Amino acid sequence: MPSGTRKVDSVAAVVHLVGYPGVGKYTIANEITRLAEARGLRFVVVDNHLTSNVIFSVLPVDGVTPLPATVWDRVDEVRLALLRSIKDLSPRDWSFVFTNVVTEGILADHATVERVRLLAESRDSRYVPVRLTCGTAELLRRVERPDRRARHKWADPGGVRKFVEGSEVLGITHPFLLDLDVTQLAADDAAALILEHIEGLPAPD
């Protein structure tokens, strides 16, 4: 192990998986927690739908019909409460895996990334952004999986295609950034690579 680094279990991390809908953020996040648990580590998944589904569950969400713009203000209130709870109440040795769709040119998306980064800083944890990419054909195939509708996820391939063609995943600038193409990479292999990446990082100052 390089000088000045610690094993992944000695310093908590806040992993931030970002990428287009359907790229596999939630699946990979769960694999991270599974592999980490096998090592005796605690990683908690904070999927973006953990907070949004509090609101979506009381609305007629079908994964295709556009939602009222005002929905997102309510979702944001829930997310802020969750971040405060992690900052103030969660055990300091726990690690977290956040998932978000964040794109260039959207101020709210930039703010989302900064909030997660500041959360890591407040907990003396490493902030580890991971940008997931996937070929469009494979991405659209994943979008149609039945489990996405069950979790109130965007399940309209046509809508996702237009979104992908008209946007760009936010280019996070950070020394711990990991870019990972998961087009042909199994979720457990992606998770293993992410944990390996974390293990090689220096601890926060």
C-alpha cells in the first residue's frame, strides 16, 4: 500500500455515484454495501429515490408521465433533512453511497454535488465521486427493466434517449474522481473496482 494511505476500513468514505438514468447506480451501490459487509464494513446506500419516493409514493407516478415541477421543491426538503441527519446523528465510522443524475448547466445539480462533498468534509470522510457511463443501446435496455417502475424510476426509453442526447453528465473536478464505463461490466465487478479505488486513496487531512 502506498505511503500515506490507509485501508478502506480505517477512514470512512462518502461515495457519490453519478450518471444517466439506467446506468446502474442503485445496483452498483447495493453491491458496494454487500462486498463491504463481507469485510466487516458499514456502507449505507442513499439512493436518490430514498428521498424522492417519500413524495412520489403519494402521487400517481408511472415512470413515464412528466411530474409537476413543484414536486422537486418537496423532494429537496426531504433530502436536506436526510443530510442533516447523517451529519449530526450517524456514526462517524459509517460510510455512505449516494446516487444522483446530475447534468451540466443545471444549478440545482451543481448544488447537489456540493452538498454531498460538504457532508463528507463535515464528517472527516473522503469524498469519492464516481462517474458511471454506458453505451446508449445498453442504457436504454436497462431503463425498461420492470424493477425500475416498482421503485418509481424513469422507465421511458424514448424520454431517456432524448435526455441523454440533450444533456451531459456533470463533469465533477476532484482528485479522487473515478470514471467507470459499465457497458459490459457486471455490477459486482464495478463495486469491487470502486472499493479498490477507495482503498488506494489518502486519508483526509
